[in-house]
Amino acid sequence: MVKLSVVVPFYNVQTYAPDALKSLELNARDDFEFLLVDDCSTDGTPELLERAARELPGAVHLRHEKNGGLATARNTGLDAARGEYLAFMDGDDWLAPGHLARTLAAIEALNCDFVRNDHVQVTGKARTVQRIPYGPQGVPADPRTGILPAERPTSVDYPYAWAGMYHRRLLDRGLLHFTDGLRTAEDRPWIWRLHREAESFAAVGLAGIFYRRGVSTSLTQIGDVRQLDFIRAFDQVIADTAADRDAAKLLPKAVRTYCAIIAHHIGSIERFEPDVAKKLRSMSAAALGRMPQDVLDTALDSMDTDRSVLLRRLRRRSGEGVAA
């Protein structure tokens, strides 16, 4: 029986894929499988994955004939996964030797739906440990305790799918798949759903994931229209949270986070292509207009002056558009 399935999407990462694949080799076990999903790469990545499928124990090479984005690639891996537990890695990152076995031992000992890891952020030669913003370590808890308070970073603000491990029962309940086609922020509706609907989780530390920042092919570095998918992602967070039994308590957090992300993108709008920047402004204004306005008022009042002024200006633009 396969104990652990690891889903690893790759797209045009021939420079970094060898590190990722070597780290999987140093984590391999007879009861682990590695689902290597090539999202229609156009560089040398497919050849690297074909070789890995022959040489890496437990490797399975899955290839898209059309590029679908990270969410779709992860879903392809999930559909093929046979493991009792599941984990993710990205094709430009890597793992410390034995990290998967240590995390598996932790989730089995705790007997919870999912665990969340710290990670090491790698920017050039600099490495810094990033910790999940949740206090208790190694103690199973209700995942809803990882959502609030609204004004402080919490577990839902640490959305990285690869920073954890998940029991198969979550997959069977339909909680592990991503919104198909989302090119960015695909993990935001996903992590909110886990924290609302799973029954137990724990933070376990174990910072054995190395997350590479500043990769030129990463969408976080590219100012094209795909970045605007964050609006569709957060619209889903708002809609799903509004339908929750605790909507009155949780919506202020969802709205405040959405506002902070809009302010972040507008604040660095110069990195976007001109047409995309124009679209970003109009779509952000419309998003503010769709939010529950009483909750939005409270969120804006709680933010610092610069972001509050920026967002209120955008909000007026939304109102002017409706009036016109």
C-alpha cells in the first residue's frame, strides 16, 4: 500500500528541477510515490522528468498536453494519488533529507486531518525560517481556531499547500482539490476551506521545505494578466465564507485580507503591463463594490492610513461606475 503521495507540478523549471528531484530521492521510501506533473513545459523539463520516472524510486510522470496552471496541475496529481496521506512540493523548491518521513510520523502520531510546517525561504544565498502564525505546536486543535483574529496574521494567511501533510479522508471529502484554472492565489480559497471544514489540525514546525523566492518564471515575478486571478480567488473566499455558519465572525477576516491584497497589488502597480494595470484598477474597484459594505467599512477603519485612503479612493471609483 502507498503510504504517502507527493504531488509535484513542474513548468519550465529546468534550472531548478534537478535540485527538486534530488531532494525527492533523499526522501524516497518503498511506500512513497512522487507524482511529477509536467504542465506542458517548453524547455528541458520534460526530459528531466522522463529520466526521473526511470531512475527515481516511486516516481510517476504525468504530462499535460496544454498548460493549465498550478491549480490544474495539482489536481491532476491528486486525481492519480493512491496514498493514505498526501503532500505537495513545487518543482523549483526542495526538501531536506528525511523531511517527508518526519512529517508523516508527526501526523500519524497526532492522528489529525492535516498538519502544517514552518519553511525556509531562500532568496539568492539568504535563508530565513518562516513560521506558521499559529501558537500551539504539536497539539491537535479545531482548524477554525486558526482563522481569527481579523487584525493579526493567522494560519489562513499562511496558505502554502506544500507546507504541510494531509490525510486522504480530506481528499475523499472533496477538500483537497483546487479551483481549476486559477493561475495565482489558488491556495487562498483552498486553505480557508480546510480551516472551515476539516475537523482537526496541528502546527508541527519541522522546517524542512526550502521555498525559492525570486524565480524569474514564477508568477509572483511576472506582471501579466494571470496575476489578476487573485480577484477570482478572493471572491471565492468571500462567497464561501458568507455561506458559513459562522459568517458574521469570519467575514471581517476574509474582507480585511482581501483588502490588504488589493492594496499590495495597487501599491506595486508599476510592475504590471499598462493594460493589465488599468484592468487591475477597475477589477479591484469592482471587487470592493461587491464586498459586504458594512464589513468593508469596519475593515477600512482598522487599516493604516495609507492603505485605507488608497482603498477608499478605489471604492469611490466603484460607486461612480455604478452611478454612471
